[in-house]
Amino acid sequence: MASRSAVVIGASMGGLLAARALTEAYDRVTLVDRDLMPADAASRRGVPQGRQLHVLLTRGRQALEELLPGVSAELTGLGVPTVDLHEQVHWYNDGHRMRRAPSPLLAYGVSRPLLEQVVRARVAAQPGMTVVPACEAVGLTATPDGRRVTGVRLHPRDGEPVTLAADLVVDAGGRGTRSPVWLAELGYRPAPEERVQVGVTYLTRTYRRAPHHLEGLLGALTNAMPGQPRGGIVAVQEGDRFAVALSGMLGEEPPADDEGMIAFADTLAAPQIAELLRSAEPASAPATMRFPASVRRRYERLRRFPAGYLVVADALCSFNPVYGQGMTVAALEALLLRRLVTGGPERLARRFFRGAARLIDGPWSISVGTDLRFREVTGRRTPRVRLVNAYVNRLHAAATRDPALGAAFLRVLNLVDPPARLLAPPVLSRVLVGSRAARPSAS
């Protein structure tokens, strides 16, 4: 049997995990990135969001372990804390403080640079894997009729342009994906797009952690809501640090100076965040990032698409970052890709895009449905969206007393259960009973 080769464009988390998945079926996998790869856990230019607080949801942690067995133990050995998301985090949802309880919902307290470094080292060690840094993909090659992609044109930073032939090319180029342009050059129509303008600005700064911070817990979160387009998250990280992320929607921007950050945090429902900013020693400078819109490209709806080509991770769907879904969805797509490529290359694009659409549907409905609570966000507000948002608000109110409701919400938020699980009769009955109990009685 002739050897088979694949090229992955982009060595961020989505590209790394896609490349790992392809090693199951391809003899040679080449991972190409514009950046030089740092030797240690450092941010890099091609991942501008790398300095921001990142969250790998519970289902993402499980998927990462499936793709890279032993990675959990390796991260623990590097001093990465494990967090019980229900028991060790102060949750304020729509201003309601969730009642805490022990749970199996575990997450890593890890910075993006360290997580990426560990994953990159493991992926680079896979048989048949080659990582090519400082090299930009500038186009595709294809058969004369354009029906099959046959490789990628590369421009090394210190060299002449070259063409790398491949049986499969995967675009993991993130939000800066060039796939719409490259496919148009081959005569293909653009994929239908869903775009939700959210105008998010978020800022992250790390602080040295002390035992008394956050009342001894490992995280805190309060979300933006109508009338209060501000949010904040604190998450423990390796090296006895906390990362604090402040965010604003629809033009609301957190300031980057100490006094301004504290004043901003003072307006949030979680008082622990401002208390931390007042008492903790900064360990880094603030880093600001802007995210104009969530974008979903519906490649599964195209009738024509070239064989030998795929689009994955943020290049396929870029989520509002405040919900922390991106890395988890990328890991789930990699698991899907691994399963599909081991079954053969026939109609791979159609099978992958349809499967990925089903993976994306749940988290997309969570993020977009939540954003549509803001009247300034344009989008179709179906009766179901309005009903679900009103219902979830009642769930949050009831979860101040009933930890089972907090657990149900967190399982959905962490992509362990589908969103429909919140409407299951056992949950629904507890919401109705709990919200009545939480309602003030008439005098």
C-alpha cells in the first residue's frame, strides 16, 4: 500500500489535536505554522489570545486525555491544579450565587502557553510527525478540474516558495482562515455564514496567589447580563497564580490600569474578584483582546466541496470566548476526525462537516442564545430562545438553594450533557419548585 500524507495548517490547539488525530491513518503528517515554536511555555505572535485566561471544559479535559493518554498526569506533575468546578468556584449566574457541592466536574488550572507546550511536545513525538515552523501557507494546489486538493503552497520565512503534496490538507488557521479565498480560487461557492456581533473586549492579568484569596477557593465567575454587560472570571493556574479576566460586551471595555480594573470589578456581582485585585500582587502586565463577532461557517450545507480538504476548529466556528468553548470543541472535532479517517478517505469532507455540525450545534446554541438576551445583539429570537433564556434565569435563582440544579447547569456548560437536558422533567420540576421558594412572599 502506498504511503499517505497529510498537511495541517496552523499549530495552535486545534491544529495540534487535528494532527494527532491524523497520525492514526496517515504515514506522514506535516504541521505548518507561521511562528517559530518557543522552547518553553511562552506566548507567541500567532496566538494573540495566548496571554488571555483560557478554560478547558470538563468534556475537553476528557477528550484531551483520549487523544493523548497520560497528559493529565503530566500536567499534574508540572504543578497544574485540578479544580472541582462546582465545589471550588464561586459562581454568580445572572447575579444569583450558586450553591456549591462536590462534583466529578474537574478542570485544569493551566495557562494557555503551558498547555500548548505540553500538547505540542506530545504531538511532535508521534511517529511520522514533522513540525515546520516559520512557514506560511499561501495557497492550495489541486487537480486541473479543481475537484481534489493535492497539496499546499508554502512560503518559508527564510527560503523560496515550495509546494508540498498531500493526500489531505487541513485548515486549522483559526479566525484568520484563508479557506474562503482559497476555495473561491478553485471555483467553489462560499459556505453560508452565521455571524453574531457581540463586541467583546476582554483583559487578563495574573496575580500571585495567597491562601486567603477567594475565601480559599480556586476560582470565581460572574457573567454579563442585560443591563450589566460586564463579566469577570478568576481561575487558578500553575505556579501559585490566579488569572483574572475582566470582560465587556457591546462596546463596554475594562480599563487596563489598577484603579480602573478595581472600579470595574466593583460593579460585578462577585465581590471576591475586586477583593482579589485589591490585595494580590500582580505577576504580569494586563493584556487586552477584542473579539467582534462569533462566526460559524456551514460547510456541511455546500453541495460541492473538494476532496482532500477539511476546515477545523476556529476556522470552522469561532465562539464568543467568554464561554470558554473553543478548545473543547476543537478536541471533540479531533476525536471525530480520528474516528472518520480510520474508516477510510471516502467522502471524508461530507462525513466530517456533518459530524462537526452536530458537535457545534449544542455549544453554539448556548453561546448565541445567551448573547441574544441583549437587545443590542442582532439575531433571530425565536419563541424557544426567549423561553429557554427566561427558564434558565429561573434555574439560576433556584440553584442558590438546590445544588442539583447547579450541577445540571454545569454539566451542560461543560458540554458533558446536551442543552436539552436542562428541560428534562426531573430538572424542570426542581426549577419550578425552587423558583417558587426563592420568590419573596407578599406582605
